[in-house]
Amino acid sequence: MSNTAILAKPSLIFTGYQKLVLGILAFLQFTIILDFMIISPLGAMMMPTLNITPQQFGWAVSSYAFSAGVSGFLAAGFADRFDRKRLLLFFYCGFMLGTLLCALAANYHMLLMARIVTGLFGGVIGSIVLAIATDLFPLEMRGRVMGIISTAFAASQVLGLPAGLFFANHWDWHAPFFAILAVAVPAGLVILTFMKPVADHLALNEERNPLVHLMHTISERRYWLAFVLIMLMPTGGYMLMPFGTAYIVNNIGLTFEVLPMIYLITGICTIFVGPLVGKASDRFGKFPTFCFGSAVTLVMVPVWTNLGHVPLAWVIVVNVVLFAGIFSRIIPSQALISAIPDPSRRGSFNAISASLQQLAGGVSAAIAGLVIVQLPSGALQHFNWLGIIVIAIAMVSVVLMYFVQKQIRQPSPAA
């Protein structure tokens, strides 16, 4: 019996193997997200150490996204021609190579090259994870599935970011990348040993030419609206997060030593929020949950980007509520968009989506670097301008999501 037949049970109760797969995918995402996120809180340390400007740091962040965008398009034509497990392992090995180069970087140019290599491989992994989750779980369960996988983001805050900042404080900014490798290697061995092949889609794919497969996916009009929405979704994170630590230290006036506490408490809260949002998406509807998260985001973004000298407790509260709103948008949107592509084009669709998402994120980070001006005191000027841009894009996203969810074919009771 195929893996899909085993996993797609009408009971909608997670089986033992489903739990194992979710655990593997979530832990995998933990290492990928941590590698991407760790550079942001290290910004306040890396900029003076490497003697680089906010604009250069913005390029260091966006270089990952740009290279991931390119590799996503290159991989899209082949994404549905191989066992997804093998594809996952190939790109994960490349990701670990890029992380090693980051750990060994001695100057800005070496760091930039290392982030490009990491993005070439790491940026595609998220699309493979989504394709595997979509192959193995029915739409009625995907809210919970995305909620569990998204806890990797929270876990990276609870465990990864505080630990990374601890290593950076006691050694230097290279140490967190060595720590990521220490957990990434075992994760790869777990995937190799325990995950079953995911290859049922190979029987459905009749397009042997990768270029033809890619072009057919891109030219499918039904996918275009989802692609536009996918490009808009990450703009807020790419604009605000890279400068978050510098904003907290230089604008709000808190010390670098309190940053682990902020990320720790926010991450703990988000670990509980993610699965709850996933359950709410399956129970109350994915689009209503997305609208709720958007409303919270529209309120909290201007609050966050206009904070003055406030106590630590208030910064933590604002950060927690803001991330709750963000997760209430990400989880239901991923579940909804996962129902758009046909099974034979899921890999290609997700690879193109990841590429567009990364490219849009790279542009967003680069724009943020151009908007932000660092004063001689270290304070970031025009940070609130980024909040205005994020709010406008969030409002457009709600409108587009309304039309995207109208395209989804509702599953039958026997699905």
C-alpha cells in the first residue's frame, strides 16, 4: 500500500507514522529557519565587527533570498521527477555546506558568498517540505499540519536564538553557525533512516521534459493569483526582522544582553499559538482565521514600529501579540494555497512559489536597507516608514486571499 493511501485517512486522526513525519519535517524546518533567522539578531554585533553599513547588512540578508529565488526556478522543472525524500536530502546536504562556509567567513565578502551558497540550497527545502506535507495529508488536516510545522519558527526562538546569542556573546558571531551544524547533521541522518520514500506523484507526471513541465506550471492561469499573494506575504518579515535587534538596542534603548529573554518569551508563546491557529483554521475556516490574523497585524505593526523608550515588559508584550498575528496569517494561508496546485505539479508549484517568495523577500530587505538611515548615535531613522509599507501590503493580501480561497475545490467526504 502506498504512503498516501496509508496517511490520507478519513478519520482525520494522526497516525504514528504521521506524527513521525511531522516531527521530522518540523525539526528540519527548525534548522533551516534558525539559519535564516540567526543573522538578524546578530546584526547589532556583525555590523560593527565587520565594519559594514545597514545597506551592506541588508544585502547580506537579501543575498540568501535572491540565490534561493534563482535556485527555486532552476529546481522547479525537476521537482516532480524525483522521490521527494531524495530531493530533500540533496538540498539539505548543500544547505549544511553553506552553513559551514558562514561559520568560516572572516570578512563581509566571504559572508556574502556563504549566504548565497546557503540560499541556493536552503531556500528550496521549504517548498519540498510543503510538497511532502501536501502529498501525505488531506486538506482537512492541513491547518493542524501547517500549525505543527510552523512551531519550528517558535522553537528556533525558544531554543535556537537564545542559544545562538549566548554562543555569540561568549565567543563571537561565528559560533551560532557551528551550533546549527551540530543539530543539522543528526537531522539529516534521521531523514535518511526513518522517512519513507514519497514518490506516488511520479505515476501522475507525464511530462518528461523539465522545461516543458516548468512552463506548463508557470502558464497555468489558475496559479497566477496565488503566486502574486505568495510574493506579498513575506514582505513584512523581510523588512522588519533584519533590523529588529538594532531597533531594540539603539531606538528603544534596551541592552544587547536582554535580547535572548525577548526571543525566549516570544518563542514560548508562539509554540502554543501555532498549533492553536492550525486547529482554528481547520475548525472555523482558513480564510476567516487569516482575516483575524491580518486584523491583529494591522494593529500591532504601527505599534511596534513607533515604540519609544519603553520598559522591557512592554516590548515583550508587543512582540508576542505581533507574532501571534503573523502566525495567524501564515498558517491558514499556507493551508489554503496548498490546495491550489494539481498533485502532478505540487513540487514545481511549490518550488516556483519559494523562488518568488525569496525574490520578493530579497527585494523587501534591500528596500528596507535603503529606507533605513542609521544616525551617528546608532538609532535607526524611518523605521516607522517600513511599518506603513507593511500595513499597505497586508491590506492588499486580504483582498487577494479572498479570491484565492474562492478557487479551491472543496474536498468530498470520501477524500
